[in-house]
Amino acid sequence: MQTGKLKRSLNLWHIVLLGVGYMTPMVVFDTFGIVSEKTGGHVPTAYVIALSAMLFTASSYGKMVKIYPQAGSSYTYTQKTINPHLGFLVGWSSLLDYLFLPMVNGILTKIYLTALFPEVYPWIWVVAFVLLMTVINLFNVNFAANFNSFLVFFQMLVIVIFVALVVKGVMSGEGNGTVLSVQPFFGPHLEMSTLISGATILCFSFLGFDAVTTLSEETSNPSKTVPRAIFLTALIGGGLFVTASFFTQLFFPDVSRFSDPEAASPEIALFVGGKLFQAFFLAGTLCGTLASGLASHASVSRLLYVMGRDQMIPKKLFGFIHPKYNTPFFNVIFVGSISMVALFLDLVTAASLINFGALIAFTFVNICVIVHAIRNKSFRTIKGFLSTILSPVLGAASVFILWLNLEMSSLILGIVWAVIGIGYLLYRTKWLTESPPLFHFEKAQ
């Protein structure tokens, strides 16, 4: 079977917007009520803490992609830095994050549209969502990136209009009654323990900045472009989160107006802009699920491609690149097929599987930076120590806090998935007596 190769056609902003799309800017409204209640009305400050913590891990990804500008992300970094067997298990666990996010977005799309069109069978929305994501990703990564950019810009437009409506409302006496207020950031009852608790929830909003590394082999000058894209993705996403939460907190100093703080998003839109804006706001929310689904579908297809190219999973299927479209054609179809499982899953189960895989990846990328620094003795200067030891240690520490707050269902399901991966690895390597086959990227260039 003739196979092509990934084509370097993406630029910096393609990658950044795919990362921001993966993170879903509109998610800020979904978590606002919960975190506002937990932090006593200081959501923006919790976001600043979460962003600061995540930037250490983002820095670790940037360092590793400079060393290995390949499409496998944490799988490749662990495989080449620490151990090929461990690399496979990290990649296997990361599949949870990437494989289940398209499902989560499919379920969310079904929930949103079923509420609007209750007469339509809910399964139709899941099938339509998955087919759309699959078709867009099949034929051209640039088309997928451009379509994603439109979806992200639409979400930004919704947020801009939201901010304008909040300013108008606040100036008319709503909420704090003034835009020039530091109350959302600071207050007499501010407590660090509640801020940390809120920030821990919000850190999960940043899952996705790492996904841009899976597109390294389709990016021009990846060792320079992708590290910049990782930081810009985290900063732009964080900036949107902080800005949107600041103005939301101005309008809603506390959660007393919400009938259900855990599902405050529709009420936020209704109180700020009325029924018409609520419909426009819902369109932005749908764009968020589409953008996140599109980016995650593309990312997992590339991760499967690298694992197939390494022959850790069947190469003929997963290591194939379409010679005309330059996409992992069969992988895209495979991910689309797997995503149809969303027809039978509930949101809680699907979402619980995402966090385990993401935290495994975050943890080992930070460890990889430290191991590489020790092996190459690049920590002996003050700058080297701060960059290659202290920074990833702080990144790993922030991830450890997330581990402590991981839902038990996520931990149990993640461990079950990892055990399956261990079983497959033992079979594939004849009880670890053989090294996993490795693809020599440098020789293929």
C-alpha cells in the first residue's frame, strides 16, 4: 500500500488557534458558578493562579519539543528520554485524554441541541457531530485548521459582546455598580486555601495546550514554532479565561442569582443579555464543542500515527498517511468510529477518563526535562538549574496537586486502562525481553 507523509503546511497561528480551540474559551462560563461559590467571588484570581501553575508544565513541553520535534508528544519524549517501554505506557494513557475528548464534545453537543430541539432524536446530534469532525479532518489539515480558526474567533466575538453587555449593565447599577473595581481579584474575605481549591478545578480548563505538540511534523520549523505556540496557547487561553471571569464576577459578585451554580452558564447569558443574546451565546458554546472536538480528533489521529509508525500498534492501519491528502486517513476514520461510543456514554463517565490521561502526560513531560538535564549536565549553571530543574519541579508539583484532587472514578477507570496497556506491552515485547520497535525519525528526514 502506497503511503505518503505528513506535510509541513501549518504556521504559528494555525497551531495556536488549534490549541485555543482545544481548550474551549467558552468553558469559563460552565465552571464560573462552582468556582465563584468556592472562592467567595474571586474566580479571576483563581484563574491567575491556575495559569501560573500550568505555565511551568507548558515550559517543559516547549523544552522537549525543541529536542524532539516529532508528532508523538509525551509518548515520544518519554520513549526517547527515559525508556521505550515506559514511553508506550505514557502514550497509551494519553490516549484516554485524546480519544475521549471528541466523545465528551459529542455528548455536550447532544445536550445543548436536544434542549433547543427536543423533538429531534438525541442520537442524531451525536452522529452528525462525529461525521462532521471526521470529514473535516480526513482531507486536509489546513482546512481543518482554518475551520477551527473560524470557530475560535466566533467564540471570541461572543465573549467581546458579552463584555460589552456586562459593562452596560454594571454602569446601569448591576453587580458591583462600577467597572473600575478590584473586588473580583481582591477582597476582605479572600482566603488562599479556597483560591487554591478553585484554581485546582480551573487547571483542568487548560488541558489542551499540550495537544499542539502532536502537530509538530506538520509545522514549519517546529523546534522554534511549536514552543512559541505552546506558550501563546496557554497565555491567550488564560487571558480569555481571566478577562471573561473578571467581567462575569463584576456582574455576579456572588452566586445568589443562580438557581443552580453548577449549571449557571445559561442563566449568565440570560441575565446579561436577555433571550436573544442567550441564543447567540448558545451558538458560541456549540462552536466551542466543535472546535475542541476538531482539534482533539486531529491530535489523537497523529498520536496513533506515531505509535503505528513505531510498530507498537499495527503499522499498516495506524502508520498510514494518505498520499494525496497527507493525513493519517485510517486513523481519522478509526477515531470517528470510536467516537460513536458517545451514543452509549453519559457525560460524567466520558469526562472522568480525560483527566487521568492528561495528568499522566503532564507528569512525565516534566520528569523528562529533569532526566534530560541530568543526563546532559545542563543544570550546572544558575540559568540551567532554574530552567531545567526548578521549573519542571514546580510544574510536577502543580500537577501533583491535581492528582490529589482527581475524582476517584477517573482514577479507577484510568488504572484499568493502564493495566490493559501493561498487558498489551508484555505481550508485544515477550514479557519485556524485547525492546519495543522504534522509528528513527532523523534517518527518515
